[in-house]
Amino acid sequence: MIGIDLGTTNSLVAVCDDTGPRVISNELGEDLTPSVVAVAEDGTILVGRAARDRLITAPDSGRAFFKRDMGTTAGYHFGGRRWTPVECSALILREMKRIAELQLGREITSSVITVPAYFHDQQRQATVDAAKIAGLKVERLLNEPTAAALAYGFNRQDDLSTLLVFDLGGGTFDVTVLECFDGVVEVKASSGDGRLGGEDYTDAFTAWVTKELGYTAPADQQMKWRNTLEHLKRKLTTEETVDLQIGDKNAPVTRTDFIEATKHITARLWPAVRRALNDAQLTPKQIEAVLLVGGASRMPAVQEMVLRDLGQEAQRSLDPDRVVALGAAVQQALCAGGSAVKDLVLTDVCPHSLGVEVAKALLPGHSQPGYFDPILDRNTTVPVSRIRTYYTMHPQQDEALLKVYQGESRLTKDNHLIGQLRIPGLRCTPEQKDGGTFDVRFTYDMNGILEVEVTIRTTQKKLTEVFEQRPGTMSREQIAEALRKLTPLKVHPREAPANRARLERAQRLFAELVGVLRDSLSQELDIFESALETQDSKIIATAAMRLDAFMRPYFANED
């Protein structure tokens, strides 16, 4: 079993053994694998760094940021076919599986996968579907802030701490309040925004450059231009002023410019923090430590907001990019009964309210359907089981359709439909004057699986439905079809993934260089490709070192 942080921008795989959790590197020695898929000119499927480099030179050849579309009907066209977010995520998960098997030397069949705490039901089930396509059984879906707290709790089991995890990744934002004491990690409340992250800062910064500096990249250069601004954003984390090259001119951009350009994005962070604190019935002064998670949390604007609104410096004892993966590995060890975590206990909460649709009698003799009646409120500790009694609208009504929803809105049209259950046999006698009565019990577990049990009061007949296959997710037949499509694809038929990544990066650099430098790169590429043809690992390794040494200065800011 492995732990996987399936991220919007980057993904990681980790494992926990007797020495504790650790992130597993790929053949390139890199922990972070870009969550990008693409198709090379020869039809080879590219995943990770090779795909990211390919996307910069050929923007229509693949897709990034598809995590945001999980649980939707979105689709992308590249490589001569239509792809779904689930299929793209499956390729990333399959790459995580491959890296783990290569480094650990054994087959991997199951996993713990992290998801944003504020992922709704369809998004979570879509993640499970992606894992099935990748050949992985999901032992547990773990909320990302909870994973970070597990990694934190593993390292500080003796410290009593009321902790707030501030998780700002590439595409999602979560905030979770927890208590860590005597090896127990207890989640008190979660909140967040499933479509808020570092990529929104990059988009806002791009819009600012267009408006203030009057430059818009040509259509075929937009991905490359966005990549430039992304690296500029990162440099402004450590530098007060950087130069932005536009044509043959340099335009100075300050950290203050960036903060001003993105202040409307930063303003969206605090409401989720306030909501989590209110649900946990705590004030900022009662928070003993703030743990930053996610690469975007490094931005000074974010850290200044944390200091201003929570009144304390954030903890940086664990790497924001890796702490979620480490926590997933700790949960993996908990599931497997590992000795390293035998004294660690985790409790979690359901991040969204769960309930049913009811009708209300707003006027005498007139009932209006479409109202949400919560049975389990958000941030209820799980596992949990709650029961509520309902009545039919008319005495002679023999059947009811129970619709189950997830969300926080008063009207069901604004919430997410999970599923429905038809309840027959509610009428006892033809002349009865009162409506049929039935009890609805919701049972929700740590994996986010909801069991709905209905008991008809008059007959004690029970109906049970486990909502694992939800609307908007893939059926068994669809999963089998996705597996069939992915199986024959050419995935690195000749070169190892590391060598393919080198070739894609070299192709990207070749397009940027001119003159003598381009000729020198071409010579190094000739040597490397000739080495590949020999299929001799020693010759290939030597040529790869030469090519890497040549390219390293040009990508120093990216790696």
C-alpha cells in the first residue's frame, strides 16, 4: 500500500515503514511529478515533467489542471481522442504506482489517496474511479488538511496543540481545525473552496500584466507566457523586485504590484477560515499553531494574511509541498497496522451536510417541494449514524421518492444530488386518515461512504441503499471501457520515462535557443539519441549526464 497526494499542479507518492513516512522519488531524483498528461508527436502518452514540457511547445497536445474538473462532465480533445478528467487523473495515479513499484521492488495494489476536504461526493467518487482505472484499490480517501495534521502529529505526538491547517494548493483551498494530544489527531471542523488556489493567483497576475503593461501573448505562445509569469510569481516570494522581459525591453515588477494585482483572490481566503473557526467554536486566539500546506501558501501575501488575521507566525517545520503525501503515508500505515503508528489515532469529520429533499406547506393546502432537510450537519465527527422521521404528503400516498443531497444551501437545486431511493408500501389501509410514516437513518464512515436505511413504521419493513455509485460518476462498464482504451496506448515503448522526459525538455530548449547554442544542444541530442539506440545502460547513463549538464542552467528556476 502507498500514500498518494493527487495534486492540481504536482503529485507525490510516499510510503511509511518502521522509520516513518518518506516521499519516493522518480528516476530523475524528483519528488514532485507535474500533474500533466500529453501526447507526443509519435503518439506516445507523456506523464509528468515530459508532458509539462511538451505542453509549453504544443499547448493543444495535452492537459493540466484537470483535478478541478473531477466529478463533472468536462472533456478535453488531444491526441486524436476525447479525454475525461478521470482518465487524465488515472494516468497520474498509474505513474505514481509505477514509481513506487520501481523504487520499492514490489507490486502495489492498494493506496490511500488524498483529496481536498471540500471535495463533494461526486468529486470523491471520481477519484476512486480514476484509481480503479490505474489498477489501485482505494483503502481510504483522506482529506488533505487531515493528512498534513497526521504528518504533524506523527512528528509531535507528545505536544498538546490546537492546530489550524491552512492548505492552499495549486487549485484548491482547505482550512481544517484539529486537536493533537497524546497521539490522537482529532478533526474539529473543515471548510474551503474547491476552485481557489495558486493557479488563480497566476491568472490574476496575467490579467494585471495585460492591463498595466499592455502585453498579451500571441495565441501560440500563451502557455509559454503563462509559464514565465508563474516563475516570476515564485521569484517574488523571495525577492522584492524582478524584471519581466517583454520583447527587447525589461519591465520591473515589485512584490507590491503582485499583492495589489491579486488582493481580490487573497480576500477569498478569510471567509473559509472564519467558517471553520465558527464551526469548531474557537477564536483565533485559541489556535496554538498554524500549519501552512501547499506550495501557494509560501506567497508573502498569504503569510501576511495569516499573521494579520490569526495573530501568529505560521509553522514551517514540514515542507508545504510534501507534508500531505507524508500524511497519506502515515494513514497508509494506520490502515495496514504498521508498528511505527501503533500509538497514533485519527478522527475525522464529514465536510458537507447530508440530508433529504422535503416539501413545505407554505400556504394552506399547498405544498412546495425542493427544500433541503439536513440529517448530518457538516463537521459532524465520523463514523456517525443519525435517524429522523418523515411523513407522506397525503394519507392515501402509498409511495415516496427519497432524494439524498449533499451541500449547505436551503434549496436542493443548489446542492449536489447523491442518489435516490423509492419507498413503496406506505399506505396501511384504504381508509387511513394520517400519512405514512418512515424513519430515515444516515450512516457515514471514514471513507465518505453513506448508507441510507429506511424503516416503514407500520410494517417495520427495511430498505437499505449504499451510495457508492453516484450520479455523474463512472459505471463499471465505463471503467472497463476506459481500461480498454488505455491498455494499447504507446507508453514509453523504447525509452525509460526519465529518458523521454529528457528528450521533451531538450526539444523545448531547442525551440528557444539560436545560433551556436542551438548547434551545441543538437550535438548533445545526437549523442544521447545514439546512446539510446545502443540499449546499453552505461552508455545511455553517460550521455544522459552530458545532456542534463548542458540543460541544467536553462531550467534552474523550474527545478
